[in-house]
Amino acid sequence: PRFFPRLVGIVIPGVLSYALAGRVLGGRARPGDLQTVLRGLPHNPTTEMDLGLWEIARAARKDPTSRDALRARSPAELSAQYRAATLPPLLQREMTSFLGRYGHRAIAEIDLGVKRWSEDPAHLLGAIANYLRLGDEVTAPDVQFARGAREAEAMIKTLASRVHGPRRAILRFLLGRVRLLGGLREQPKFQIMRVFALGHALVAPVGAELAERGLLDAADDAFFLTLPELRRSIAGDDLRGTVLERHALYRREQGRRHVPRVLLSDGTDAETEIAAPTDGAIRGTPASPGIARGTAHVIRSPVGARLEPGEVLVAPSTDPGWTPLFLTAGALVMEMGGMMSHGAVVAREYGIPAVVGVPDATGRITTGDQVTVDGSAGTVALGEAAV
């Protein structure tokens, strides 16, 4: 109970230091300068997780048995082999170690009913297989991360040179605090997901027992019931009708293309009231500096998704389950989020240009489009403008 208040007391100073640094600089910072300071932040568990996956891929590339298995078998087959402890020895050992640290995470992990990676690591194994296609060491994720950290430190020196007297010392202190504490922003959710994983582990066997007794159609149906309803079901009540209704609602919501970020008091989506730019430009929030040109790949779910190296990832939103895709992405365009959202933070870590908060990005951009992403200006150019 004391952990989270203490962690908040560490994370908030990092956020405030960033804001105060901007005040100290006044108008002396160019677009993207302060965001560059956020590249290659230490102590970020999501970045550490992704780099850990990359290290598994690097080790597997040097092990013929592991490399051949990853190339020849589907992620589902590899996952089944992992659970049966029949993967090639190196890959089995590396995955066991990795899942010991990160097995409590998952895609859409806020959903208590979603299986954790420790139960089914198919997504991770698919990502590792995809990493085997990255052959250029210059673009290797760990190399990019280290380069980003060096560029961040160089930018601190550049920004400090633009102010004088006490302001210079204050600015160095604030930006140093940003570097030290900024990566911890991901820690609260990382730890909360341990609690969610425990909750999943407690409910799952109850669902299995209820399904065996014929009180539920499937073990996972237990996650569509509240705790009081689970107690009633254990006592013998048939709640399959309730589960069917909630399944239908769940499927309907899963099919929703757009979730409003802001609703007015009468239920109107505020974004529909904002006039679209007359020049047809696609604009959002600048989240990670730099300019990247490439082929767009619209992905609405990371499950089974593959991204060719250098492609521009266009997504509705992201969570840690998406970030293995970042290691091969050339840039990120995202419908949801702001400067401190998960996707923006991780994009900066790897030096990937990113524009977030782009309304209907997955509808306005089509897979195969040539796009230019300007992460400093917050713009996305399509077609000829992207050449």
C-alpha cells in the first residue's frame, strides 16, 4: 500500500521538471528540442522489456536450432511448444527468463479476462521471429536507443548554452531530473498489471470449474460476471443468459472504430464539432521529433501483426502489447494520446518520429500509402507531398 504513493512522488517531479524547463527556456527552444531530451530514458520497464525481446532474437539468430524453429513454425505452434517445454533449449531458456520478469503483461492487459503472456506467449514469439529480419546493426533497437541517449545529453548541453547565469544551472538541474525520473512514468502501470495478473489467475480456475459443472459454456465466461455473480454461480445459479448478453455487448464495443476522446454534456463527440483543415492536411500532436518517409501500414490490433522494417505504423492507440512493433517501425501515427501517452513515450525512446492525437488516422490513411511524418511539426503528408 505504500509503494504507489512513493512512486507517484518520484514520477510527478519528473513531469514537473519538464514543464519548468520549458518555462526557463522561454522561446529559446525550437520545435522538437525538448522532446529530444526524452530520448533513450533509463528506468523505463516497457523499453527494457522490448530490448529484452531484441536480445532474445539476437541470441536466437546465432543458434541454428532456435533460428530455424522461429522461421519455420507459427507463433501458435511455438507457444504450444513453450508450454510443453519442447522449444529448442536456448529459446526455451531465454523465454522462461523473460516471462519470469514480464509474463504478467499482455495485449489489452487492462482487460482482466485477457490471457497473460505467461499463459500464451504466441505474440512475443511472433515478434522475435519478425526481429530476425532486421539485419542492419546500425538500425538495431539497442543501437538506436543508445544513440538516442547520446543525442539527448547533447541537446541538454545545447539548450543550456542558450541561457546564462543562474538559469543555466537551474535548467541543467531540471533536465537532469527529467532524464533520471522520466522513464519511471511507466512503472505504476507495470506494477498494477501484477495485480491484474493475480486477479486473472484467481478467477480462471473458478471459470474452469463452473464450465466443468455445466454452469458456464466456457471457462473464460467467468470474466463476464461480477464477483457477487460468480458467488451465485458457484452456489448453483445458471447465469449463462447474463453472459450471453455481455458477450454481445463486448463484441459490439470491440467493433467500434472510434472511441470519442471528449464528450459534451449532451453526449456529442466534441471532435465532430471541429472543422477539418481546409487544406486537407492531417495534423495531430507532435510527440517525437524527426521526419520519416515510408509506406503506411494500418494496424488495428497487434495480434499476429507484422511490420516490415521502416514501415509507418498507423494505429488507433497502443499499450505495451504493441511496442514490439516499434522496433521495426519507421514512424508512428496514432489516433489517441498526447505527449506523455505510452506510444509517444516509447517512440521517443527509440528515436521514431511520432504524431499522436490524429483524428480518424486509421480511416484517412490506407495501408500502402506513401506518407511523410513530421514529429516536430505534428503533421502527416500523403501521396505526392510525401515524396
